Amino acid sequence: MLNKYIRKAKTLKTINQWLKAGIMENGIKYESLSGTPQGGIISPLLSNIYLHYIDKKMEELIRNGKPIMKANPEYWKAYTKKQHHNLSIDSEINLNPNPRIEYIRYADDFIIGIKGKHHESERIKTQVLKWLEQDLKLVVNRDKSKIVKATKDTRFLSYMVKVNPTNKTRKKKTTKNSLNGQVQIQIPKDTTRDYGKEYGWTKNGKVKHDETLASREALEIIRTYKSITLGIIRYFCLGNNLAQLTHLYYLAEYSCLKTLARKWKTSIAKVRRKLRNGKTWGIQYNLKNKTKVDSWDKLDWEKIKRMRKTKGNPDVIINRYLYQGRTTLTSRLKAERCEVCQTENIPLEIHHTKTVRNSNWQSILNKQTIALCRNCHRKRTNQQINDINQNKKKRMIKIHS
């Protein structure tokens, strides 16, 4: 399949290397048994290449189901009587007997919308499964591959997709079908609970501080929380029920304040009073001899809606603080200078002077770290590995002697 769509040998070689690369967890490498690791950056690329066949097949189905419209005489009768607003009449009638189809795919996850009868949905499902299993030799999860009525919730890419039915039933030919309701994508109600658990903001239903951040600088703490919440909001900005994000934003803010209170060994009320900045609160910091404030912004619904129309703009400055070692490392990273060769204005990497293999996250935070350029980091790491091997040999000699 890859040879069919890719002619460049170098690209095929790179993909092959990715498939055999394995994964690294807690400093230990694990070999890949089959496929690509979940979340691997090669996975979407391979999905787009491999499932291009399905995209082409679905294009044919969509073309065949394209509506062939003609004017609805009942609509124009009602129009002359000024009743069309009350009757919700379709202005046109579809003459195409084939079902109308919509198809959306993201990597290896896709959803098919069908405006037609149930037996037509069964026929299309059988056809798609045949393409996947027989033509592409893929293993399909039958439990997740199912037909769901459009008015019921369907989860897709962490959203809930559904069609809101109209209030009218089809009692006469001048009333719209219930499936003419608008398609909505909604934020699931359990989103707040799930993200609260994932990021450690809640425990047993109560908001808690983040122990892994309590030892870091205050500016780093607030920027870490803001980066996470902004990423979640940007992802769910397409939802029709944005109010679901209100509680999640509250959890993040309260957990952030609790973490700062833990750091300074005081109460949340005193932290809020100390950091008050107008109607909100924030952390002061100096940049180029100027005092600035990184504030915890209030939710702006219009700003969130505008995110739907703009392209992504990753927060490079904020994200740079997410996975640092110790808080004392912040100023050195901001200086963008290698601590060995003194080269300036280059990307830096964090080097742990002691091995982090088999260490948990909290112990890694407490280890001594230095900021190095890529070349110096590689040299230091190689030297560290050589020293470890030398020590092992010495111990072996002592044991045998």
C-alpha cells in the first residue's frame, strides 16, 4: 500500500525506521511488537496514506447521494397564504432515491452521517467494513462500529454529535421531517471530571493542589495551568454548549491558587489578596527592566467563539515552562545560553547530572540540572553513559577477585 502511493525510497525508509523505533518510558526503551505506538507522530501520517482508499470510496457514495432537487408545489401554495413560516415546509423536494451521506475522518477515526432509512445505513456499514477488512486487511473494532440514531448522542473526537429534532411530527406532507434539525457538536458533561482527574486537580470529588508544581516558581505555576486550560478551551471552542467549560475553568483556577498557597504555606484567601490585579489576580515579573503581570483571565465567550475562525497559534513561551526540572532553571532557560560552551540564542535542553532511569517524576524534579545546547547535551550524556559502564566493570572485577 505504501509503495503504491509513495515513490521516494528515503520516505519509505524513514517510515520503516519509525515503525521499528519502539517507545521510551521512564528512561527505559521498549520494542514495538506491532503497529505504531499510541500517540506517535507517525500514526496520523500512515492513517492518511492507508485510508486514502476509503476516502476515495466514500467520495463515490457521497456523489451518488447528492440531492437532485425540484421545487415543492406545497411550499409555494403556503407561501402565497403566508403560512410557510408556521408549517416549516421544504422549498424543494429531493428526487434522488439514494441516501444523502456526509463523511468526516481524523487519522484512523471516522464518522458517517446518513440521511436515509435504517436498511440503507446497514448496507453502507457492511460495504465500508468490507473495504476495511477485505481490501485493506485491517482489524475493525466491531463494538465501536455501530449505527446510532441521529437524535441520540454519538461520541466523536471527544465531542458529542447529535441532531436536534424539530418540535413537529410528520403528520402531513407540508411538515418537515424531524431529521431536518440542525447538527450540533456538544461538549460532554463528564469533560470537567475527566480532565480534573487527568491533571490531578481533583481527588475524591474535591479540588486539590498539584504537588509536582508546588516547588516551582509562581510564574511557572500560573503559566502551566493557563497553558493546559487554554489548550482544552481551544479544542472545545467548536462546541454549542460552551458553558460546560465554566466549571473546568473554575477547577483549574482553584487548583492553581491551592498550589500557590501550598508553595507559600498560607491560605487561598491570602494568596488571592496578595496577587489581586483589578477584578482578577496575577503574578508580577520583570522583563527587560519592566514590571509585567501574568493575569488569570476571566472567560470571554466572544473571544472563544473567535477561535473557531482563526488558525492555531501555539503558546511557545508558555509551553516552554511545562516540563522543566527545577525552578532555579527558569532564569537560565530564559537566558538561552548554554552553560558549557556559552553559545547564545539557541534552543536549550535539560541535562540531569545523575541518571533519571527508574526514577519517578518527583525525584527527577529534585535532581541537579543544567541547561545545555544539543551538542553539549549529547557529549555529556555519552560521557555519563561511559562512566556508568566503567563503574560496572570495576564492580565486576572486585566481585571476581
